Amino acid sequence: MIKLIEEFLFMVHFTYVVRDFEKFIDDWGRFLKIKPDNHFLSLPSSVGNGYFYGKAINDAMSFLVMKAKFNDEIILERQAVDETSLLLYFIQVDAKGLYQVSTDLDKVEYNGNVKRRVVFISSTNYPIQVQYSKNTELKLIGIYFKHSLLRKFLKKDVFHYLKEYSQSRLKNSDKRAIVKEEDILLREIFETDIHDELGKIVLYNRILLLVEKVLNRLLITEMPIAKTKKLKEEDMDGLKEVESILSEKELEKFPSINNLSRIAFMSSSKLKKRFKEVYGMKLYEFYNHNRLSKARKWIETGETNIKEAAYRIGFSNLSNFSKAFKKEFGFLPSQLVA
């Protein structure tokens, strides 16, 4: 009983709202009774080591950089606000125990040694709580987009799609892994000297590049309807069937183009062209990205070991799997369990 009381006493439970990330840092400072230096907050040793930094890009957009290792259990509880502003997160977590994310409707829980590298899109109008166990290492980039900014600069169909996507709670929380080009930008961000004037320029540039890349990738691969209004309905049905085969089923190997063409009721050349137009990737690229993303999720969550994950997605040679994995994500699968 004493141990349980001690653990409770040392738990850090921070409740907040997000209307911009500069205010988020200031709220953290008040919570920890520390005054941030121009929205830069060094963590006290009682909480962990590392820093939080928030900065506005303009009146409707701000970003957050978090790099920390927590000494004790941390609970971050975001409360809902009325405005449906958008939050884009790049999350890199190395947890040694319980790591849990929950909303008002769903929950995702991980236990043990977990390495999670995902892109997550959320809305500010629903609550979310994240619980990190003791000794969790966190690297996180967050970008806040005010509702008015999205309405002003996005096309109507894109705006409504992103709004709907962000309302899906945790449904898509593990759907988008951080890919190689994003990982490179993230490493540059965390290696940048935030206190240096040139470093701040580099930081702003890398943040905006991240936004551009992930939104382009999301809209190309997740929003085919916006790019396919002129396609015949039967063509779309065929493409959706091919997409389902390449992404949903556990295939032992990539199916032949001729077989996929027969399924889609198209010639091989037409299928290749239409699929690239709609999904932004070639057929094999799409298949390979999806199966490697599945393997990555299984390894990160501990569902399988590396060898089992490789076998389940069709790799009989572990060396070839590791090479393909590194080419896709920029690091080896063994680094997920190191």
C-alpha cells in the first residue's frame, strides 16, 4: 500500500487545452512553477531531463518541440475546446512499461519495451489523455493549425476531408508511420540549436517542410476521391479492389500485373497509370510500403519479433527484410527493439 501511495505521489498529471503552443509552454511553466525563457522550458530534475519549446509561426499556426526522458510516470490530459482546430504530431516514443493513449471513445495501450514512430492527426474539440511510464523517452513535434487558417487556404473538399480525418480519434493513430524523408527532417530539428538565431531559421524551415510533405502524402494516398472525379465509376471500383488486395490481405508475394489488370478490368498500362494518379505510388511501391508498415507496427507493439514479422509479410530472408525496411524508414528493424 505504501508503495502505491508513493507512486501516486510522484506521478505528474498535467491538464491543459491547446489554442497555441506558446501558451501550452507557459501553462507548463506555471504547473512546474518555473518561468519559461521565451517559451523554452528546461525540465526540472524532479520530472526528467530535456526540454519543451513552443513558438508561433503566425497568428493561426504554431509548433511544439518536445525532447525528454521522464523520471516518473507522466499523464498529459488534453481537454476539449469548441473550435475544431487541427493538430499534426510526429511522435517518437521509447517506452519501458505502460504507454497508453485514450480519448472519450477509444483507447490504445502498449506494454513492455515499445518503440513507436508515427504521424498522428488530431482535432482540438475532443479530449485525449496520454500516459507515459517511468523512463519513457519522448521526441515529439506538434503543429497547430487554427480553424480559420484551414478554411482560408484549403480547398473546400480538402478542408472537409482533413476535418473528418482528424475526428476519427485513434482509428488512424498507427496508420501513418514516419518515413525516411520525414525522419531526416526530424533528426535535423532535434540537432538544431534552438537558442541560435540561425538555428531558429533552420527550425522554422524544417517544420514547414514536414507539414508540406506529410499533408501531400496524406492527401495523395488517403484522399483518392478528390483526384478521381473524372474517372469512370467502374475504373474506381477496379482500383479500389486492387488497393484492397495490395494493402489489406497478407500476400506471400506481389501478385502479377496481369492478374491485377484482370481484377481491375483494365489493361496493364492503364492500371499502372490510373493507380499512380489516384494513390500517388506505383503498384509495387504501394504494396511494399503497406506491408513494411504492418511489420513495423507488429514489431513496435511486440505482437511479433522481427523474424516473425518478416515472414508474415513474405520475406524468407531476414537480411533482405532489413535492407527493405531501412530503405523505407531510414533505420533497421533491430533499432525498434534495441
